[in-house]
Amino acid sequence: MHELSVATELYRLCRSEQRRHGAGALLEVQVDCGELSAVEPELLRFAWQALVQGGPDEGARLEIRWCPARQLCPQCGEVAERQLGSWLRLCPSCALPLALEGGDQLDLVRVTFQSIPVPEQAVP
């Protein structure tokens, strides 16, 4: 399951941002996951939960925004007739070859940290 290595890298990036900003524990991480990225969202979420369990970021949520690919006809525009995971080679209306657009992203979009209270300074 390569989702574990993807989740590990995402977690490494998040921890790096924590250190860089002096932030507290992770609260939420948002990822855009494309249909063609070869990543299964539920397996990625499972791997993420296993990584943060029992550690300083336990309970941190991984929000995955699914980004479908689009098939486009040069004459008719977007072809909306296909089922997810299936591909048409030719436009069902005009029989021209279809192009594929998007759906290949796997992007870390947002990282939310718990704020760390700043200690009050003693007033002289």
C-alpha cells in the first residue's frame, strides 16, 4: 500500500511546517487528491490515522478533496457521460478523439495548527 508512504511524506511536511512556525499540534490537514493520482482516498485516510495515533498530533484530521479528471471534446466541450474510473476514447456525439484534463494532482493545500498560548510577561 503506497498510501502509507504518501501519508508519511505528508506528515513529514506538516511537522516541518510546525517547526518552522513554532506551532502547536496539528489539527487538520487538507489535501487535493486527483482521480488519476493513483492514490485511494480511504486508504490514505487510514494510513494517516495510523501515523498520528499515539503521537503528539493524535486526532489530527486529514481532509481529502476529491478532484475528478475531465474528458474534453475539441468540438463539443466537456463530456459528462462517463462513469468515474471509466474512459471514453471518442466523443459520443461527434466521434472526435477526446482529451483528458486534470485529475492528476496530489497537493497539500492547508495545514491548521493548535495555537500555543504566549505566556504573559510580568509587569514590573
